[in-house]
Amino acid sequence: MVEPTPAPQSPAVDSPSAPPDPRAALSLRGLWKRFGEKTAVAGIDLDVPAGSFYGLVGPNGAGKTTTLSMATGLLRPDHGTAHVHGTDLWADPVAGKARLGVLPDGVRLFDRLTGAQLITYAGLLRGMDRDTVAERTTDLLAALDLTADADTFVVDYSAGMTKKIALATALIHAPRTLVLDEPFEAVDPVSAANIRDILADYVRSGGTVVVSSHVMDLVQRMCDHVAVVAGGHLLAAGTIDEVRGGASLEDRFVELVGGRQSTEGLAWLRSS
């Protein structure tokens, strides 16, 4: 992959000098993160409108996971701020995180608990009463087609089942905003369709979803807003139609990111 250079800012990308938007579900300003000599995120500014279904796309190593980790309180930025519904996440992490449900990429779970126990544990950690936790646990297990495996240890779950039970722990407290890093990875098509329905209903009821994905067609069909990230920079952001500019999202993504390789050297793969 050719290392992309920062693109000129467009009207869809916020000015670095703009103050955080208190109306936004997430308002990121000047986020930077370095790991040794590598700059993973280089000054990202982004507003996620409340009530939107927002997609974050980019190639491997683009900085998506690092950005979402800083936006949700999992990783402290070197510079910059993250506001959740007007609350400075790093100045008041308890209030900020109370408004968030988070599904990190590669999440590590307490897998010696059963599925039902894990959801219950997540609800109790949020300070919810036991009756409400029990009711919502039953509802989530049914909605995610995990009722039959409620008493199975999570360590014995498949990769797709593990992803679904982790999503349930992010939903148990009915957060105002969900931030999901690759939520459909390893999930079968039927379960993925059920999850999309749950998330669409959640957005229609006033919630906000931020989802990262490598699947452009999925983002184009599911989301109403999208941001393209590469090399730690925000290359474009806005509604799906604004960003794709009349092309498919995949074609626009390749145009922005670059790096498409020639296959001329693989002539030996062609049938004789």
C-alpha cells in the first residue's frame, strides 16, 4: 500500500481551529497518537451528528482503531480532545463513558462466565438494578439468537457468537451512542442481518451508531454518514452521497486512498 499524503481539507472536514460541537454525539478535535517513531493518528477532527449511523472506513493501519479507542476512553491521546454529547471524555471520564456503549476490535472477555452471566456482570458494573439487568439480559439473548447458549461458557463460543455476546454487553445499559469496531467480522450472514436490524431500530429511536468496517458495500447500504481515514489523516467526511460524489463508495475510497497495484506481473496465473 502506498503511503497516502494528507489530502487538502474539504468543506466536509472540520477546521482544526473549530471548537467542539456540543450537539454532536462525538466531537473530536486535534487527536494525535504516536507509538515510538510511528504516528498512528495525526490531528484528526471529526463530528458525528447525534442520531446518525456513521461509518468509519480505511485500509489496514489507517488509524481507525486508534481513533475510536481515543474517542471512547480506551486510549489516552497525546494531544487533542474527545467530547461525548458535549462532555469532555478525558476531563470527566465517568460521565462521558456512561453515555457510550463500546465494542472494541479484538475485545477480551471474561470467558469463564456463561453468556448470561457475562451480560449480567456488564449490567451490574453499570450500576443497574438486578431486575432490570435480568429482563434486559433475556431480551438481548433472544434478539441475538443466543438463548440456547445462555448457560454455555463464553470460552466455548464460536468467533461469531463471541462477537454477539460482546455486543450485548455494550447494549445492556441502553447507551446514547454505540461505537463498534468491526462488529460484523466473523459473524454469519443471518446474524449480521439481525444485528443490522437491531442497530437500525436503535438509530430510528434516537441513538447514534459509529461503526468501522472494511466492507464498503455494507457501509454504503447501512450508514448515512461516512469518514475516510488513511495514514492517520481524515481524507473526507460527510453524508454518504457527499463523500462518494456520484461514484460508488468503494471507487471513491480507492481514489482517495490510492495504492491500487498493477497485476501485469501475474501473467502466469492466466489460463493458457
